[in-house]
Amino acid sequence: MRTLYFEVDKQVISKDPKCDYSNLVVGSEGYLELSFRFSKEWDGCVKVVQFLSMRGEEYTPRYLANGYSCPIPPEATANKRFKFRILGKRDDYKITTNHMTISQKG
């Protein structure tokens, strides 16, 4: 499995500068996962990753069961580009991030 690492600071996702995002290939299934490091604003939140096509079509969302990582759904890895964002909730508190785009070679 290959892991793509990201930082989440408040509402902004950014790529971890130590991670290699090159040579991702369209069509992988069960091979790619996302892993996040969150700022304190996300403490105690249930976190879900929303995956979208570049046209805005929603793919299967993924719950961060361990609080920081999830596999990328196959329908997202079937395209040259997809995007995602994270939604968090605890009690009456909601937080969301910007969208991050991932590009793959076809």
C-alpha cells in the first residue's frame, strides 16, 4: 500500500513536503491511502473524507476510523484527477477544509 501524507491546519489541507506524490497511476484499487496530521481544532471530531470527481460527482465517502487515515475509493482512482476534502463534527461544532486535488498519470 502507498500512503499519501497531508497536513490539516485549521481548515487548510496541504501536502506533506516529505511525501512523494509523483508517478501515481490511474486504475489502482486498494493500493492508495490518505493519511492526515490534524491541528488541535480537529480534536474530538468524527472525521469523514468526501471524494469528488473534477465535475463535482461525489464518490464513496470514507470515515477516518482510526482518526487519521483511509483508503481512496476505486471510483476516484479510476480518473486522472480527483479531489477531496475533510468534514469534521463533534456535538454542535462543525469544521471543513478546502478541496485538495490529486493528479494521476493515465
